[in-house]
Amino acid sequence: MTFEELARALEVEGFQESPSELHGMLCGRVAGGERLALEQLRGALVDSLDSEEELIDNTLTTLDKLYRGIIATLENNELSFKPLLPPDTAVLEERVLALSEWCQCFLSGLGDSGLPKRSRPSEEVMDAIKDLAAIAQAGFEGEPEEDDEADLFELEEYVRMAALMIFAELNRDVLAAQSPTLH
């Protein structure tokens, strides 16, 4: 599902959340180890989002498709996962804000998944979480400069790899069960 497709679906219903916020929150929950059936997903969305239950019910099929796609992309070994952000044609300020929102909601979803209840993550994962928290505070003002596009690209790539690393560590058991055994 593209950013634009999700944006249209959320706009039609009048969601308060952006596509990046919703995607980040769902990615955080998956990275934290959650695998939710449809009704559990509905409950998680109702608990986590500011939008009304009726809006969630109206788009539940679309949101479930997004959720299942996130799981599939994170669990494959191709490293094809990417945060759902506005296209490169969008204004730089909008893209920085979306990356900030994605990180904030990823961390929120990670916390909602029950992460604090489990054993302490590695130092690398804790550092990545701290970095995502710092990126969640990012903003952009003024006129774009020449290096801003490259800097944003590097931040997006860092966020992508940090999310993959966090997912891989916190879902080691799930990933090991899916790996073919060599004899």
C-alpha cells in the first residue's frame, strides 16, 4: 500500500492520524512482537488512535491489509521494509514532519506491544530506540538547502535499518521458527 493510497483511505473517513503515524504505530507493535487477529487489531487501533471507533470500523479491512503487509515485509529476508512516508516529490518540511511522526508512533507502538515487560533489549537496540526518540523531535524551518535532501535520505535509511534491527532482535524466536532447517 502506498502513502497516497493510505492517505486517501484515511482522508475519506476523516482520520486525525496521518499515514506515517498509523504505519509507524503498527510497525512498532509488530516489531515489539505482537501478531494480532482482526478483532485484536481493532481493539489496539481503538486504544491507540485518536480517531473514532466508527472510522476504524469503516476502514478495518484496509487497516488489516496494511498490518498484514507490514508483518510480511518485516518477516521476509529481503530487507525490503521501508517506513511509509510521503513521496520525494512532497515538500521537504512535510517529509521531515512525517519521518518525525513515524518515529514517534513507532516508539509508541513498541511500548504498547509490551516491550517493557520482557527482558532488556541489547545495548544496540536501546541506542537505536534513543536515536529514534531524537529523530521523533526533528523539525524543519526555513528554506531548504542543498544538503537537506541528502541528509533526509540518510535519516530515512537510518530509521529503516534501526526498525529492522529492533524487529530482528525482538522477534528472534519468530524468525528462527520460519527459517528452514539445514541437515
